[in-house]
Amino acid sequence: MKAVKWNFASTAIGAFVGLLQLWLLARILPPHEYGVISLALMIITFFNIFIDFGISNSIIRHGRITELELSSLYTINIGLGLVTFVVAFFSSPLLSHFFKSPELTTQLQIMSLVFLFVPFGQQQRAILSRELRFDFVAIVSIITLLTNCVLVIALAVVFKKAWVASVAFFVSTTLGCAIFFAHSLRERRPSFTFSWPAARPHIHYSVQLVLDSLINVVSVNTYPALMARMVSLTAIGGYNISYGISINLIERLKPVLVQALFPAFAKIQDDETKLTRNFLLVTSYGMLVNLPLLAGMFVCSSLVVQVFFKPEWQFIAVLVKILCLVGMVRSIDPPVISLLLVKAKMHLNVRMGVAKLVIGIALAIMLGQRYGIVGIASSFLIVQLLNTIASYFFLVRACVVGMGRQYLVNVLIPFAQTLPLFVAAGAVVVLVPTPWPVVNLALAVVVGALAYALGLWFSPFALVRDFVLLAANGLSAKLGGHADRAMRA
């Protein structure tokens, strides 16, 4: 639970800083410039897969690991960083030509420089995660986020150009890597001794993770990439904003949850009963946290866009609604990935990901040609629904047997708990309009939050009552600890 606590703290701060940065940049920069930033970040995210190559998760998963293995994997990471930098840097003009955006070249070339530095701190981060020392990892993540936010906003105010994001990205990412590298020097000296027999088991495991990550990133980014190619850079900028205030609420949590759950699940992977029970609880508890955020954004999307964004961005309200629905469905997924990692069955997710990718591209092109950006976003929703249904039959059942009905119950209960929020906040938006959008938004948020809190407190489901009790006990313990320290002081 300490690991989850630190990761949630980092995620909460990251979500707030990310939303603040998104909002400020969308107001400071012209839509076209913001679109260039969105496209550059999407491409760099793709290249970033090849830096780690799944090696970090392999280090976390293996029960015992030798210095020779760590040294060999460290050497591989450095080599991958160099190769990825060369490919990303010199392919930038081709990508700029494909997306009809000359200014994209400079963006990508500046951002690609981080690939020379990231590998030096990557292994230490994995070792800290393996040892469940998430406090240090979370602190470094927060420092990186704050540095990036302050720097990009300051530069954007002065220059109002897309390249400011690439400079801030390079500086903040390099700073985070430097901190991890400095920390590693205090505990062990990195070595470049290489042994292929020592590295081979890790690489065999990592290939599955890379294929899965590659397919997942391509699947998710197919939709904005098609918007940039078929519509405009302003369209991908609008999609990025919509994604940031909807799905990204969950996507920020997903790697954190996987990072925290993977080591915990790995320790109980041989106890099927305990693994099943914890998997079900984590699935439900995660959804009880995520669904109200997405449901509230779905109901209030038009007001949020009207209050916080410039008139040029008003077209994104419908995109936000569609992506909130996608996020609700995706909120089921994070514990499934942790389960696959523990059971070493990521190859199943790779196979399903290929099918998802093929269907997604075909649907996005077909609906995009007919309905534009709304059609492309809708294809994402359709594919996500199909993926979530299939994941139970082909992924969950392959790892844990005999929980079919219980899994369905644990997934449906959080959705049922969100209904009071939908009804209450929706009623405020529709039935209690005022001339001031900010007042309407505030009323909807307060009423919706109150409805959800009351729904949790008076829930007929034992699962939810246990969740409330767990949260209340955690808060009471924290307040009690503060009170004791205050009295001693």
C-alpha cells in the first residue's frame, strides 16, 4: 500500500500539473503551433518504446539478478539509446514531409537528443521499483514535471512558438535522468561488462513487452495521426486537449498502477487464491476512483471547454465526450496488464493487439473520411469496447481461472456507483442553467461530487462499503498521526 500511496501522490500532482500546462499552452499558443507540439510528442512517444525495450520490467520481474546481468542490460540500454537517437534525428525531415509540417523537423531533432541520456538513469529507476522504493521515484517524477511545466510556460509566453515545448522536454527529461544516475553512483558503480548468455533470458522476455507496447502506442496514436494527415494540425491539437482532459486522467494512472502492482503481484503469483482476490479488488477500487472523474467530465464537457478554452477550441466538446467514454472502458485494463506481466503471457496481448490495430486503422479511415474528426474518435470507442470484452475471454481467463461471474460483478459495481453522479450533475447542467457558464460548471461539480460521495456512503454493495472503510481508516490514521506529532511538538 505504501508503494501505491507514493505512486498515487505522484500521479495526482502530475495530473494537476499536466492539466495546468495543457490549459495555459492552449491559451498562449495559436492552434497550429499547439498542433505541432502534439504531433511531435506523439512521434517521440513512439520512439521511446525502443529505449527501454522492456528491460526495466524484466529486472523487476526476475527474483534474483546478478551484477553481470545488470551490467549486460545496462550496456544494451546505452546502445539502444544511441541507435534510437540516430533513427529519430535523421528521420525527422521525412516525418515532417509526411505530415506536411516543415517546423516539425526542429521539434523532433531537439527532442531526440534525450535518447542519448535516458539510458543512463533507466536501470536505477527499475532497481528502485523492484525494491518498492517508490518514494524516490515519485519525487524525481514530480521534479521533472514541475521543471517541464515552468520552463515551457515561461518560454511560450516570450516566444509563442512550438519549439519551446521541445526545449523544455529535453531539459526536464535530462534532469530526471541525471538524478537517477547520480543516485545509482551512491549504491553501485555502473559497468559495461557484457555477456550475451546473461542478457538473453531478459531479452527473450522483453521482446514480448516491446511488441505489446509498440502495438498499443500505434493503436492509440493511429487516431490523432490520421487527424493530422487527413484533417489538419489544429485537429490533432484539439484531439490532444480532449485526450488530456479525459482519457489521460486514466492513462497517467495506468503505468503507475502497473508499476506498483507488478512487484506486488509477482510476490504472490504462485498463490492463485490470493492473486485472484487481489486482482478483483484492485480492478474495482481503481474503477471507483477513475469512473467519477470521467463521468463528471462527460457531463460537464461543454461547460469546461466554454469556460477554460479559447473560441478556436470550442469544436472539441464532442471529442471530450467520446474520449470520456473510451476512458471509462479503458479504466478496467491496468490490473490485467500486471497479471499478464506476472504470468509471462504478454504474447497473448500482442496477438490481440494486432487484431485491434488492424480493425482500428480500417474503422478510423472509413469513419474519418465520412465524419471527420468525430468519426475517427468514434472508431477509437468502438475498438476499445471490442478490446475490453475480448480481453476477459482471451487474457484474464488465461491467467486466472474460475472467476467469470465474480469478475463481471466487480466491473459492473463501479459503473452502478457512478449513476447518481450522472443523474445529479446532468440534471444541473440541463435543468438549472444560468447566464454564467462558470456558475453552471461549479454547481454541476459540487452536486455531482456530493451525489457520488453519498452514493458511496449508502452503497448497498459490500465491496464499496469496504472501499469507503479502507479510505476512511487511511485518512483517520493520517490525521491521527499529524495530531500526535503536533502534540509532541
